[in-house]
Amino acid sequence: MAEELAFNKPKVELHVHLDGAIRVETIVDVAERRGMTLPVATVEEMRDLCSLKNPSTLTEFLSKFNHYMPFIAGDREAIKRIAYEFVEDKAKEGVIYVEARYSPHLLANRDVEPIPWEQKEGDLTPDEVVNLVNQGLNEGEKAFKTKARSILCCMRHMPKWSMDVIELCKKYRNDGVVAIDLAGDELMDTKAYPEHKQAYEEAVKSGVHRTVHAGEVGPPSVVKEAVEVLKAERIGHGYHTTDDQALYRRLLEENMHFETCPISSRMTGACDPDFTKHPLIRFREDKANYSLNTDDPLVLNSNLHKDYEVAKKFMGFTEEEFQRVNINAAKSCFLPEKEKRELVHQLCEAYGMVEHTCF
Ligand SMILES: O=c1[nH]cnc2c1ncn2[C@@H]1O[C@H](CO)[C@@H](O)[C@H]1O
């Protein structure tokens, strides 16, 4: 008999890295097609290599990308394929709307300095990467009926890419790209460099939506900077906001959206490995505005059902709270207003709620 799911209803996912959500089978397949040598012999060994087994650090977590990104980066077919398969996987998890994020530069091999993953210079630019991902998401959306949009990531340690990122957000805003993000290792580098600030200023000026990874493993000051300097409309993770009570209270009042990722937060060492002590419990009790997300299912060897399961089993989540969480996610998504309202309506219908009582 199939295992009972913690929340078997339509869901919205706002924080998931496209390059952290690739199928292991696809990595192996692409490597073989490209005649590249894999470090291990089987899919299962590759899964082991790409994923963390025990709670660790964000730095260690991010180092897992080194094992598989070289096989995908620079390959047009692979990039389109991972986007398409991503939508299929989300549809199977009952996600009806998803925002997938990635760094176009980390998948390119031309017009990017330095060229990532020790690739030789090729002819795939960050611009074309965005185009390919858009095609894959779009075709996936048509095939699997899950709406998919994307968020382009600036990387904390690569400030010189950030102005390209905002220009790509502007160029593709009518073709699937809904926002800008700032990702990467907060522990190694917590400061927002002038180039990141400039990119976010341009985002504000040109009406591009903004989210920022902050307070994941870093202190609340990073969250404060995200809100005050980068004008973030949502916070990626944000667990450590609760370490500064005044800031936490203020963001609760402002209805700031926190994109939380329970399983990820344990494995990156962002939070106490004991889920019963997780800041998400505080968010729930305070009726904060937050969503539940996977972050990087490949690196976590996990899926969205498991995040919901953890919330139910260890954090006291009920069906009603899961519904509230998803309606908040829909209300905080980066779709245009009309599409956002339709999404909220779709959830209310699926949850059997009358619209005006729909929180
Ligand atoms: O949990 C996280 N915190 C910060 N950065 C992350 C996390 N997961 C992935 N990435 C980084 O974001 C890039 C673009 O998708 C990934 O390549 C990875 O370096």
C-alpha cells in the first residue's frame, strides 16, 4: 500500500534550486552521451556522491554541486532537459505552481568570467542558458499542467556577474523570469558587495521582484541588510531572523515572506538537527507568512513530501496550517496580480474553502 502523505493536496513551491533538483539518472545519462568519465560506476553510487548523509555545514553542502555540475554545464540538450524534467517531478509531488531558481552563469561556458567547473571556453552564454531553461519549463508546463516560472540568482562570491543577472531578468521578464535572487555561501561571505547592491537597485527601478538568501546560516544582520539595502520582498530561509527579536517582530508586522526549507536547514547546519527545536515552530505559532520548500532535493536525496512529513511529525503541523502555508505562498509568489489571484482561487477551491474565508 502507498505510504500516506502528510499533505496530499495541491501545493505551491517558491524556493527550489533548479541545479539542486536534477535527476541522478539524467546526470549519468548526459555524462555518457557526452563521453565524459563519471567518478563512479552506478547511478546509486552517483546518488551517494551527490548527496549529504548527515547534518553538516552550508559550505560542505554547496561543495556537492562540484560533483555533478561539470556534466550538465555547457550542454544545451542537458539544460533544456533538466528544466523539463523538473516540472514533471514537481507535478508528481502535487505542486501546481513553482518558482525554480538558478545561476545562468554556472551553466554557461562563454561570456562568463571565470568559466565555471573548469570547462574549456565554448559557445553557450548565460543569455542562451536562460532561453533554454525557459523552453524546458514552458514545454514542461504544457505537458504536465504545473505552472513554472524562474528566478535568476546572483552569487555572493561573484559580484561581477550581478549586473548581467539583472539585465537578463529584465530581458526575459515576459518570458518566464519573475525575480532576482542572491544565493551562495553566507558563512564565507556575508557582505552584499556594491555590484549586488547596484543590481538590486536596478531591480527596484525596473520593477523586477526580489528575494535574497539571508539568515540561513548567517546572522540576523544579513536579513536586515537584505530588507533595508537590497529591498528584498521575500527572504530565502531566514531562520536566524528569530535571533533578533526586534527585527523578527518588525518583519512579522510587515508580513515578510520566509521561504523555509526544513530538511535543508538541518543538513546545512542552519538549524538545530532536532526538528522539535526548529524556528519554524515559532513561525507557525506566530502565524508568520512562510512557505515550505525543498531547496535542493538532489543534494538532500529528498522530496517535498518529506518536508511536509517532518513538519507534521516533529513540528505539530495540521492540515489547516498546511493549507494556510500554501495560500500564503500563493499570495507571496512573484506572478502578476491577476495570475496570483487565480492561483489563490485555485487553492481555495481545492481545499474546499469559500474565497473570503481563504485567509
Ligand atoms: O541553501 C542554499 N543556500 C545558498 N546557496 C545555495 C543553496 N542551495 C543552492 N545554492 C546555490 O545557488 C546556486 C544557484 O542555484 C547553486 O548553484 C548553489 O551554489
